[in-house]
Amino acid sequence: MKIINKRAFFDYEILERFEAGINLIGAEVKAVRLGHADLTGSFVKFIGSEAYLVNAKIFPYQYARPEGYDERRTRKLLLHKKEIIALKGRTEGSNLTIVPLSIYTTKTFIKVGLAFGKGKKKFEKKEVKKKKDIDREIEQEIAQ
């Protein structure tokens, strides 16, 4: 199952992609495998020498105990120390953020697709939307 963060492509200019593992509890793993997750509004934050996924929403598994479960808890990303140092240095030096693009399963592991994103301004978003509308109209005229 692959869950995509469509909002990230609208809000950010995606520069470079990479992947990381994620530390989940058992019920969260089952929920992600069923596709019960939402990545809109989430980002990566560095606390000390570790990377965390903040504000990602993984809905509770239907058959798990719901007591004390927080959907939006911060989850640790599994990266090598060298990778964390490189990512942290790159984000501090410029106005880049690390945005989760997707969460997916690979055989037995659950991975998070991440990317460096540069925030778009409001007028840039409008230009992209206008361009898509024009392209759609041209496609419709060609099809007729």
C-alpha cells in the first residue's frame, strides 16, 4: 500500500528525494498496511541527533485497543548518523524543509519517502494552477 501526500507537491517545490525507515508500534503497522494514514501538514524535525516525523496522522487500527492512542504523535525516523548530519546541515544552511511525500511498504518494512522542499509563494501556486487549466483546455480541444 502506498499513501501519497498530494499537498506537498502543491505547497513545495520538490528538489531531492530520499527514503527512511520509521519506528511504529504494532497497531500502527497494521493501519498503514491497510492505508489508514494521512501525511498532509507533516514535516521532519531534528531533535538532538535524531530525526522525527511530526504531525503525521496514522488512524487507529480497528481491532486494537484505543486507550491512550495519539494519532498525531511524533515518530522517530530510522536514518544513519551520517545521513542525519548531512540532512541537518543542508536544512540549516538554507530555507529548505524536509517533507514526507509518501509512506509505503516494501516486503516486511515500512518506509517513508522524503524530499527537500522549498516553499512556494501564493502567486507561484496560482501560476501552476493556471498552467494546468490551460493545458487541460488544449487537451479537450485536441480530443474533439
